Amino acid sequence: MPIHFHALPTDTVRALQNGQTDFYGQLPERTISDGAGNPCRHCLSDTPEGRSMLILAYRPFLNDQPYAEVGPIFLCGEACERHLPSGKLPPILQSSNDFLIKGYGADDRIVYGTGVVVARDKLIAQSEHIFATPKVRYIHVRSARNNCYQCKITRGE
């Protein structure tokens, strides 16, 4: 079964880059990237060393509900190209050895039994396995260490 990795929508990112407040109503923090460990959730690459970057609170769900986790993410501080949906592992998922992945249903709630810390080289196969559960509509990829949201995976139909 093909899968696709998805970055944050460009309209959401441009608004944040242009001064829109984050989930908590705060302006995103502007800082300079040290070149490592600053994965932009829009281009799905690390923000290059010496370039402007944003740190902000983000909720990758449309509605408030108990499973709608909010957490810190990084974005490039200036406009960057959105990583197009693809079945290929994006650059930000190639820099860590493992990730936490969880399947979510149409109600945006965790489908219990789908959450697992998975090695990078098994991420695609494990995602395909999770999608074998009909109730799963999408998967979130998160940092296995800090639980930070990385990107969304959908069926590649």
C-alpha cells in the first residue's frame, strides 16, 4: 500500500512567518538556526545554519478535543518551498534513528493499539501495517524523544 508524507499547509506557514500568533496566542519566537536539529515542518528539511527560524506552539488538529496535542515546532523564518506529498522518506525523518507514530480515526482520536516507537528503516513498513486497520485515516509522526510533531502520513491513494 503506498503512503504519502505531508508537510504543513503553505497558507498556515506563511501566516505564521508573517506574524500570526501561534496556538497559545503568542508571536512565534524568531531565532537563528545552528544548522542541526531544527526541522522545518513545511519544507521538511533542517533550517540551514545561520538562517532565520521560528519556534512556536502548534496543534495539528482542527478542533479542540482531549486527543488534540499541542507542542513546539520549528519553521524556517523566511518563505521556503513546501515539501510535496510523496512516499519517499522526507529529509527531516532521515536524521533520527527512531520515531513515535500513531494512527488516528476520522474523529481525530488515537486508534488504540497503533502507537509505536519505530526504527527509521521500518517507518514506512510499520505505517503500511497501521493502515491495514480500516479505522485509521491518517498517522502522525512525532519525535521519539521529545514527542514533537514532525509530519502527517496518509494512504497514497
